Amino acid sequence: MRRYLIALAIALPTLNAHALGGLILIGAPPKEGYTLAVGPALAGYPEAPGSGRTKVLPLVGVDFASSTGGFISTEIGAGWNFSKREDLQFGARLWPVFGRNDDRSRARGLDDVGNRLGLGLFLNYEPWEFLVLQSSLLTGSGSDRNGTQFEAGATVGAPLGDSTQLGLTLGTTWSNGAYLRSYFGVTPAESAVGALPVFAPGAGWSDVNVSLNADVRIAPRWKLTGQWLVARLIGDAGHSPVTSSRTQNTFLMTLWYQLK
């Protein structure tokens, strides 16, 4: 069960900074040497924070883990797991935070927000084999790189037959004012250009989310993993005039080949 949960890494959201992508699942480092898997992947995420449109992006999936604790992964970023225990993981990671640079947002008078490299901390604890309690802090997003998000959640998992595993994750996100003003606020200058009213959100809870994960073993070295995450924007993020859809969908599918 433990190795199944590891395989169902939540990091997609990840491909974005849209109140998603803070939580990760990561196991203890390999006993010796390293592990490496690669494969084609397809990701989908909101075109911009609060958008109802989905952007689809093909990727090359990479999942590398070293016995020293270092890791590089398209699912959870690059970083270090400082724990050797099976039931406790904690560490730091770098994760790309995509900005807002679409034509539809510009047409509404909203300024671009550049892509950022976020710095994150994570802490996971597994009280039982079927349950992982997760927490994450990610900072460095927003217009001035001072946006911060804290996310907490839990994942439960169970096998479905001999080759398929399923997992369900529930989570919620708190965002600081700098993050919410960058992605969901409207300045007087932006309001003057577009038709949106001035809006200055404050810090608070910004979403609740649920994700369904699947891991299907095709052959000894081949497996297919997928995740579909749905977030519901709440608080100032949900009531922002920038938000055209409070429901935010994200997905990731990867066909993995285990090299080592």
C-alpha cells in the first residue's frame, strides 16, 4: 500500500499556481543507488487563475530518486527528502509556478504575471498504511514573488484487483494577501483599462479540492498513472471579478517506463 501511494504523487497541480499543487506524496529514498523512470505525459490546467478554460500541454515525464534523498520529478519538482523513515517525510523542493499571460486576461485589462520558481517545504505523516496526512508551504509566487500558500490534506488508497490502485485526496488551501492580489485582485489602473471593478482581496482560505488518482501496472517495467483534481475557489478568490469559473480542473496522465 505504501508504494502504491507513492506512485500516486499529487504534484500536478501542479503545473500551476492556481491554488493547486502544494501537496505531494513522496516515499522514503531508495536503500541504495537511485531509481529512474521516464515516459510521455499529458497535462491540463486552467489557462489562468479563475479561468474556466483548460490549457493542455504535452510533457516528457521524469521521475528520479537518489538514496541520498535528492529527487527530480515532473510530478513534484526538484528537492530533498530529509527522512529515511517509511511513515514520515519532510524536506524542501523547487517547483515552477506558472503566471498569467493569456490574451483573454489582457483583453479584460489584467496585467501579466510572470512565471516564478517557488520554494516549498513539505511534511507528510502516515499514521496507518492506507492513510497519509499531508502539508505543504509554497512561496515565491505573485507579481513581486512574495505570494505564499499553505495547503493541508489527506490521501486514502486501496487496490482494485492485482494491477490497479486507486487513491482519493481531500485538501484545502490558505493564501496570503500578496498571492490573492496578484492573481485575483484588480488594481485601479487595471480597472481603468478594462471593465472590471477594483478588487483588493485579503489573506484567507482560497480553495477546497478533491483529486482521484489511478495507477495501472501494464507490465513489469511499464505502468500508466493518472490524476484528476477539481478545486472549488472559495473566499475572496471565489468572489473575485477576475474569476469566471469557481471550479478549476487539473489533470495529468503519464505512461512510465522504469529504467532503473
